[in-house]
Amino acid sequence: MLQASLEFLKREFFKYYYENISRLVPPEPIRSREFGFFLEKGRGMFRHKCFNSLKDFHEFILNAIPLDIYVSAANYEDPGNRDMSEKKLVNAELFFDIDAESVAAVSEEESAWICQKCGQYGIGLIDRCSSCNSPTELVRLVSEKQLKEALRETEKLIHVLTEDFGIAPENIHVFYSGNRGYHVHVNQEDFLNITGEGRREIVDYLLIQGLDEKELLNFLKKGANIEGVSFKGVKRRVYMRILEKAGSMEKLKASGRETVLKTLVNAVEELKVRIDPVVTIDMHRLMRMPESINSSSGMVKRRIRLEDLPSFKPLEEAIAFGDEEACLKVKIVPRFSLGGKTFGPFKDEEVELPAYAAVYIVCKGLGEYAGR
Amino acid sequence: MMGENVLRAARYPFLPEAREFISRNIDLSLESLEKTGSEAALKRAVERVKNSLIFKEVKVTALDELNYVREMLSFPIAIILVSMIMNEYVRRMYALGESRGAYRRMLNESVETLLYIGEKMGVGGVLEDENTIRVKIPTYLRLAYSFHAPHWKLVNRAVNNGYVTMGKTEYARLIQVEVNNYVYEKTLEPVPPGAVPDIFRKAADEIVELWNRLETGKASRIPLKEREDTPPCIGRIIRRMENGENASHFERLVVATFMIARNRNIEEIIEFFSKQPDYKYSVTKYQVEHLAGIRGGGKKYSVPSCRTILTNGLCYPDEYCKGVKHPLRYGEKNVAGEPRIS
Ligand code: SF4
Ligand SMILES: [Zn+2]
């Protein structure tokens, strides 16, 4: 990234933070959280930082204009200590990450390839250069469709959290991550103290891992009436789905063991919630700060009210910048949608774009700033 | 506290009411203990610890219960003795003995009494119907995670609206874990050396002597050494297997999952198992790959927790195990690595 581009970003980021600083409210209590920042491109994280008050935190941000801002899911006795065990973990919010890319595939149109060897590039997912056949570097822009799928997973997650885990809706905080997925923070008192091992169990529950198949097969063999059994939770959901898929208990009983197992696998595939297991188990994780800018896209990690979830439009509602035009030099940009408009594809040209789209391209490393 | 309740407190001396009874009726300062003729209680305390070392279970007879003052008093004294001995093995065995004894007694209790004990021990349960008890998910996860059988996994439980349902026996198992935790933590509290009367020291010596005679204690009597990366429980199994001793299914599981967790390669692990009398390359390979998650749905098996290893009679802790809950945490160095962000 050229210096001019970086300065362009910093200017735009400053405008955003200057206007919206009051929206940046870290989870309480602020004193027990660790903060981390990326201050310059390509440099390591500035972390183990802590603040005594919201005011200090806001001052720091307006001074430094970080590229990315993170806050710990955990509360620590000594959050500023550089030694992880000396930090003394008290408890941690439950944190879930749903990544659009692991939920649905990217499309050809929203991807580009670049050959580092001979400099060729083009639109599409091509892993070998068309002129010199060396491996290419791929650029994937997240699509609306992918984000829709991820949103559906998020709704599934919230359903399980409220129905099975009894978590009160007001303790569930949902965010668009600003780039490729969704984050869900749960800060219900009695769930904060669940250890890493316990979180592992929650993960297995959501991903439906370790399900006792023998019990299930026995149950199906007996042909018991599901209403008469005290199954609850995910097991019940799996059983019901298997019956739905088979049509009826009679049909299911008539089919062989192989078919039943296949139906089971399919039911599990449909019902599991595709969270990233590593994130949830790790209590020391730093989460992107709500309402802060995600420097890999220039969009905001936006809070979504539960009732707005079904209709949420990430690529419109997470825009951080205005639409005054900026000029960019681009090599290759696949088609992309942002702020309700569709742009591109662009190849070897200078383009005028509204600031939010220009920031997006620069953040993705697909173009350089060339003045207003 | 009258009749039934006194007996209950004697049967479960870790309940707060036993503590209250003692502090209301007996002067528990260490100096006065010597004078107030609590010798009987001290004797019983020694028995509690010995029971734990020999039978892995503290036995309480009907007669013991009738002697309720002695019985209640013997519990805090036993804890003092164990913490005086300052040995991790004795600590863990004593906690196990108390909790196992309590579990066995709880199985004969009415569901009301069980719920009462659970409530007092921080394992609150709600009666759903005659045979079903509901426990909050966080409570359940805190206590049940270390059980290895698949039916304890959350994914296989009836989970609804924040609760996990279970039968009486399973509920008693959860309480047992909490009793174990409670007793263990108590024995970690140091006893000020000056405050201990001579008869206590003698009683402690008596326990040490017994434990020296028990074969099982040997591994941990080795004085403090350099801490190694392999915890003593696993080191012991490995040494025995290297000598060609036939290891149990569970021992093999522990060793294999541990080696996998420490990133030893599969062939190396199979090679290690080749000294087993019933070794077959293909079978071992299949099993190890299964545990490593290379086969069978990709689920990688975790190393059993200290609690599970302990209940299988394989925990031989040294002083570096103090407070350790999982063998992989043994010898862990805590440096801040790369930040993990999302
Ligand atoms: S690591 Fe755990 S199980 Fe192993 S010896 Fe130490 S305390 Fe016992
Ligand atoms: Zn090329």
C-alpha cells in the first residue's frame, strides 16, 4: 500500500471516529479488559493495553486512529500484564464467530486472480496463470449471497442459544463483523464462568459432534413414538429431521442401516450451526471492537438488533464513509456491491468512486489512492 | 439442629450445617482441641484418611453417625492432618475417598435429601418429576466435562431452556465431583506450623507411615525433582509399557492421546505400542489414527482430565501437580504468543 493510500485511509478513519466515537463502548467493566490495536499496516499488534475509563479509551483512539481495534472477551485482574498467566483470567464472555467463507462458496464473478511471476491478471477463480502457468494469487470479495447464508447460520445459533441454553435475548449481542461474517457475544452472568472444557462441550453441541449414534439407531429400530420420549434439545431435533426426511417411521424402519445412517449424516449437516470452534473455546481471544472499522474492508463491525436480523443488509448498513468522490488507480477489481450499488469490474483504469467504495478497494489491496 | 438433621450432618460433614454445629458447640481453636478430649475425633480423623488411602473411600457406619459430634469434628481435623502432610498424593486420595464415600451414601437418600445436599454444595437442582432432576447448564458443564462416557456429553443430553435433565444417580455423581473439589481445595490451605499440637503431628506421622507401606504411594515419595514435561501419571504408564507390561485399555488411551496432543507422529506412537504383548501393527495403527481424528469422522480425542485419571486409580501426583486439573497443563509455560483475534 502506498503512503498516499494509507494517508487517505487515516483521513477517512479519523472522520468516522471523530463523528462516531460515542458509539464505541467496550463491554463492561472496561478496567478489566485487554485492548489490542493495529496502528500501521504490516506491523505487529500493539496489545496488553488497558484503560481506566471510557474517556481515556476514546482519547487514545482519536489520537492514534488505529486501523483495527480489539477488546478481550475475558475480564482479567491485571489486563495490562504481558504474561498471559499473570493477567489472571476472571471470566469471559461466550464468543461465536460465523465465517461466510466456510458457510458458502465464493462466486467466480466476485473473484480475481493475479500472477506474481509474469504480472498477468483477470477475473475468475483460476489457480494457474493463463500465460505462464505459475500458481496465482486469488482475490475473493465476499458476496451478498455468502453473507445471507452466514446470516442464516447466525439465526440458527440464536435459536439454540435461546431455546436450549435459556439465554435471555437481552444478553445476546449480534454483530456483522465488517467483512466476512457475524459475531455473537453472550454475556449472561452464569455463562461467563464456563471454562475452556465446558466451552468445548458447547461447541460440540452446536456442531453436533460426538452424537451417540448407537442410541439413536436403537431408538429408531424400536420404532418408538418420538412424542412419547423425553428427548429434548439437539438430539430431538436430529430425530425429528430424520423422520421428516424418511417420510414416516414405517418407511424408515423398512430401509436398511446404511440408508438410516446416511439420513442421519444429512440431518446433522442441515442442523449443525457452523461456528468456528477454535474461537469459542479460546477464552483469551481478542474480539474486534463493536462499531469500530474493520481495516480489511473499511466497513464497520455493526451491531444488529435481534428483531432486525432477518432483514439486515450488511453491505449497506455497515458503511462507514460518505459518498464524496475519490480517484483510484486500479489493476483488477472484480464486480462488487456496496451501499446498494454495484461497481466494476475494473481493469487497468483510473476510476472515480464514492469514498466508501474507494476505501473498500484500498483496504482490499486492489487499488491505490490517486487524489480527489 | 435436632435428630435427623444431626445425623445428616454427621453423614455429610462437609455440609455447612456441620461446620455451624461445631463452631456453635465446640471451641475449635487448635490449642483447646488438645484439652477438650477430642482424642476420639482425632482417631476417627486418622481413620478417614487411612480409609481413603487403603480403600479409596471413607466409610461411615450407623454407629459413627450416632457419635455425631465426634464424626462431624473428625472431618475438619482430617483436613488439617492432610494439609500438614503436604503431599499431593495424600491430598488427592483423601478428597477422592471422602467424595466416593459420600456418593455411595447419597445413593440411598430420598430425592429431597439429595436436592438439599446439592443445593448446599452449589450444585442446585430442580425436581422435574419423581425421577428427573434439572441442573443449570453452566453447573453441569463445570462438573460433567471430565466424564468420558458419551452419554455425559452435552450433545447427548436432554437440554432445554438452560437446563440439563438427569436421573438421581447421575445427579449424585455431579455432587460427588463437587465434594471432591471442595475437600481438595480445603486441604490446600496451609496450616501454620506453630499452631499444631503434638498429638496432631503424631497422628500425621501415623498416616505417613501407613502410606509408606502402601505400594501405591511409592511413585510420589521421590523428593522434588526438576519438573518434566510429562506428568507423573503418564510417565508411570509409559515406563511400565516400556517394560513390556500389559496396559489396560484406559491406560493406552491416556498415553496415545497424550502423545498425539504433544504432536508425536503416528508411526512413532505405533512403534511405542509395539512392546505390548498383544501388539498388531494394523490394529494399533487403526486405533491411534482413530484417536488422532484421522479416521472415524475426524473427531480428535482429548486427553482425559486429572479427575478421570484419578477415578481410574492412575493419578500419582508430585508437588508440581498442585492445583492442576488437566495433565496437559502440567509443566505448562505461560508466555503470551501471537495474539489470537477474530
Ligand atoms: S497430571 Fe493430574 S492426573 Fe496426572 S499425576 Fe498430576 S494430578 Fe494426577
Ligand atoms: Zn503468469
